[in-house]
Amino acid sequence: MADEHKAFGWAAKDESGFLSPFHFSRRENGEDDVTVKILFCGVCHSDLHTIKNHWGFSRYPIVPGHEIVGIATKVGKNVTKFKEGDRVGVGVIISSCQSCDSCNQDLENYCSKMVFTYNSRSSDGTRNQGGYSDVIVVDHRFVLRFPDGLPSDAGAPLLCAGITVYSPMKYYGMAEESGKHLGVSGLGGLGHLAVKIGKAFGLRVTVISRSPEKEREAIDRLGADSFLVTTDSQKMKDAVGTMDFIIDTVSAEHSLLPLFGLLNVNGKLVILGFPEKPLELPIFPLVSGKEKDDDPLGLYFACCRSNCYVFLVSLLQEGKWWEEVRLEG
């Protein structure tokens, strides 16, 4: 068709999770669009959940990927922020209504008409495909500029994992609470970024894990102050009531009760993992005299656009934290 151009990617076509070559079409660049030649795309755990239909709403074929970095090859006539040749990024959201209260507050992630980068439909009814491909066309309002000095490979995870952990930190004032105690449960993609960003904010960071072999990585490589093994009953007992914040990044089924016990009065638990099955919420700690905020904000909260991203990049440029990635391909 005249208003489309060809694209190539790697798609899941069933719940096996196997990706195979896939030819499809992208829309032609519109007046408000930026066409991006994709150079790098991060791997998010949600990509794996989606291609295997763990959450029950996958629609095949699916080209996953929403941590996209590339070069702008074409811009629409209404686009003034970008030009051809700019290095840019695209994250989890590629469209919203731009007129509701949420959009007017730069909270497009709460818009009822928000469109995800993949496994979602655009306003014209076409299905979107993600960044495990060679090209993408996106509304310029959901494209971010990559500054000089920020490597493309290291910057890609900021577009989902970085913003996901940074958003609740900023929302709950952790960035202004230097010296407070942050617990990070889980040391995967989200967890390692939470440790680094927490240290950049001057927080005292403890990694909480059931895997004692991760202690050296947490302390020596990522810079955590301490490590707490959940299977060590005495150390868990000693840590009761010592933490101001906990960011729970674990996506496997697990109990929240031990985490509640680690929080002090008015402590805040932010749940960012997406287990396949619902977690049980222990009510007793919430009503027994300890006032704790349990705030399962998750991805919808954390995918705000440029404001969080710009601040994260500024911390990197100031040398307050660093990103580590593993390249494969």
C-alpha cells in the first residue's frame, strides 16, 4: 500500500515464546511522526511474559521490545524537536489522547486511550509491533532525544527499567531523603537499577534476596551497603522495622509479609514486579497499629515520558551512577 512501508522483525507467533523472522508493514511517516531506524532494543522481562501469554492478553503475532534506541531518518512537517540524524529513544507508550486531565499533567500513562508500543492497537485499529525490528514510526511527543555522552546500548534500559524504578522514588520523595534506608527486593533488571539510582540519591541501600550467592554482586559491583538473605531468620528478625522504603521488583510468586515486617512506621512498599498469579495481601500488618503505605504502582505509574527520563540522564552525565548492559546478537 502507498501509505505503508516494509519492516522486518522477530515475532512470537504462539505461546511457545520462540521468535522467528517476520515481515510486516509500518505506517508511512505522518505530519506528527518520527521514523526511527532501530539500532538497539533492550530485553524487558515483560517481553518474555507477553510472548508466552503469561498474563492472558497476548495477541499474536507479536514483535516485542519497548526499550528502543535508534536514528531519526524522517520527521513530519509539524515536528520541531527532532531532525534527521538525531539519536532518539522510544519507550513503553507511543500514543495517548493528549486532551484528558492525565495527559495535561504529563501523566499519559494514566490516559484511558494510552497505546503501548506493542501488543496494542492504535486509534486507526492497526496492531502495533515493537522494537525487535529494523524500523518504527512514532508520534514525536513520545520520542526522546539521546544526549551526547550517553551510549545507545546503556541508555536503552532507561526507557523502561530505569524509569520504572525512578518514578516511585521521585513520587515518594526518596530523591530528597538522603540517608534514609531503602530496601530493594530482587536483583534482576529492575533491582540493579534501583540499587544504583538509590545510591545516586544518597540513600542507604540494602538488597533483599533469597539467593546468598548474589551478595558480592550487590555490594562489590552495584554498590549496595548491605545484603539481607530472606532465609536467614535471625538477620530478618534483626532488620524488622529498619527500612523507610522497599521497592519490590520480584516477578515470581512470593509472600509480602516479610517485607511488611522490615518497614518502619509509615514506611512505603512499592510493588513493581508482575507475578503470573495474584499475590496475597497480608491485612494484619496494615491494621495492627503500624501505619504502612502499600502502593502497588507498577508499570502504569512508572512509564511517564520525558520528565523522569531527563532527570535520569542528568544523573548519569553528572557521574552519580552508571549503567551496565550485556550485548548479544
